[in-house]
Amino acid sequence: MPSLKDIKKRIGSVKNTQQITKAMKMVAAAKLRRAQDAAVAARPYAEKLQSVLSNLAAREESDAHPLLSQRGNSRALVVLMTADRGLCGGFNANVSKEAERFIRVNELGFDDIDLMIIGRKGRDFLKSRLGDKIVKVYENITTDATYKTAQLIGQDVVEAYGEEKYDAVYVLYNAFQSAIVQNVTLEQVLPIQPKEAGDATEDAIDYIYEPDKAGVLSEILPKMVEVQFFRGLLESNASEQGARMSAMDSASRNASEMIGKLTLQYNRARQAAITKELMEIISGAESIK
């Protein structure tokens, strides 16, 4: 049975840990508000741009621009978005496991699938499982999700697709729903998917290109790829802060329960020690008589 000193020391250790988890929860909550606002604000623009370009892809010939060309099933690229830090529950593990499943199951029938990872945790999780599939890793860029970061990723992807290294590009990330719910989301980035028939209003749109079609497509299509990655970074960042806040809240509550149990154990041990001392005193007094 642990001594009173050991129990008291453990209670102090758990209280110190609880102070840390409470502080981390407060920091994550403050970051979550900003990250959530940024993610929600980016959704309408990204969705409308996706709709316009999907409509555009349905009208243009596949040779109008390399990013519109529909290819075979030779090689694909998955861009996985994770975090550089842990202590956020299943945030990193869930999306990394989905990336592993997507590559191993290969439901779309690609001959080979490469992996580009954003975030140190995704790399750590998959390097022993799919190390031969990892072609590039971005670290320390997820703390502040900026458009400049999305441009860097988008330019690498567009360049690789333009050189016909890949027939398709996908992005895999945690879409933010609430502080306790993050949805693992897989989206096709390239080639740009044509819009399905159904909306008569949008089907009637006839685009006019100024100064010319080639110039407009060359400018807007790569930007659309960058916007998709930017939205993914914002959603992933908000999901990370929500998951961390939820995990730290749970850790703080668990610490409170543990402190209660240890305090009860300490009181019982202290009571037993006092009772033992009293019995020894009484026994000693009786032996003197």
C-alpha cells in the first residue's frame, strides 16, 4: 500500500497536470474562435468558385487547359492534411488511417498512389506503414493557415499535374463541424470535375472571355486549386483547435476524478495510520497497568 507521502505527492502531480490541461483548453478555445470564423467565411467563396469552374469544365474541351484534361488511372496523388502537434484526441489518427485505407484498398483502381503530407503527425503515423508512398512532407506550416501556404502547395501540385506525373489529385482533411465533431473529407482537386446536369439556370450560362480564353483559364484554374487547398487548411486548423479543446477538457475532468479518488485514498490511509497509533498507545498503556 502506498505511503501517505507517496499519495500526497501523486495528488500534487495530478493537480499540476490539470493546471496545464486547463490552460491548453483555454488557449485552444481562443484559437478555435478565430479559426472557425476563417473557415466559415471561406466556404461560400470556395463553393461558388468550384461551381463556376465545374460549369466551365462541362463546356470546354479537355485540351483547352491541362488542368481540365481527363486522363487514365495510372498514378494519383493524395494530399493529406494533419497537424504538427498532438494532444488533440483522434484528430491526426482518424485522417491518417483514412489515407492508409484509401491507398491500400484503392477503390478507384489506380496503378499507384503517392502521398504528400502536410503536418509532422501524419508523417510520423504513416512513415512505417506507407513510407515508400510518401513523396513530400510539409512541416511547421499548419500553425497559421495563410493563403501563401496554400499557394506553395498548389503550385507544387499544379506543376506535377502539368508535367503529367499524375492522372488525378485528391485532398484529404478534417472538415470542421463543431468543437467535438470533425468529418474526414476526401475531395478531388484535379482534374476539375465537370458539373453534372440538373440546374437549368446554371446550364444556361454562357461565358465571355476577356482578353482571351487561354489567358483567363491559365490564370483562374491554378487559383481554383490554391483556393481548395486554402479552404482545406482553414477547415483542418479549425478542426485541430476544436479537437484539442475537447481533448483537454476531457483530460481536465479525468484529472478532477483522479484527484477525488486519490484524496479519498489519502484520507483512508491517514485514518488507518491514526487508528494504528491509537491502538499502539492503548496497548502500551494497558501493559503498564
